[in-house]
Amino acid sequence: MNDSDGESFKVTDKRHSAKGSDQEDPSNFKSAKSERPDSVPLPDVNFSTFVFSLNTSALVHLGEIPEFGSGEIKKDLILAQHTIDTLAMLQEKTVGNLAEDEQGFLEHILFDLRMRYVRAMP
């Protein structure tokens, strides 16, 4: 391929190159959690930490805990209900696929959030 100055360039597709190239092997993917020296290490990713994360989001939207970063307490009951509904959907879709402790944790979180939501209603 030539440009207007008569110089040429070549594009080489290395996506399917042989081993030993500078391409990263997806099987060697490592989480970046240990590479964040400026913050607290992140917990392992599993079902319980995922549910706990959604619980925390719901508590923020219920105005129970401050937003991360700003420290502001804001109540958004629509987002709180959406997060509770997401947890309920997870409960429904995972029937028979969770360990007993995971199922109990999810049931406890849902009950607690639903009670908090009712108390937060105007």
C-alpha cells in the first residue's frame, strides 16, 4: 500500500502468530487485584462476595450507608428496589445450584433488605 509521498508501509496481523510471540496467552490471565498498591486488596470473586456487593449497593440506595468517594447519604428507592429485585432474580435462577450456606446468606440478605426498604418508604 502506498501513500502520496511514494513511501509504503506494511500491516502484519499477529493475532494468530505462533507461540513465543509477544501476544498474551489468555490462559495466563491474572487478576490485577495484587497490582493495586494504593488500595486495599479486593476479596476473591465468588457468589457470596457478589451478593454482598449487591447488598452494599442496596444499602447505599436506601440511604443506610454513605456513597463511596463522596461520603454523601442519598436515598434512591427506585434503585434500591431494582437491586433487591436483582437479588430476588438471582435467588430464583440459582435454585438447586447453591451451597446451603450461600442459599442461607442470600435469603438473609433479601429478608433484611426488604424490611429496610419497607421502613424507608415514605
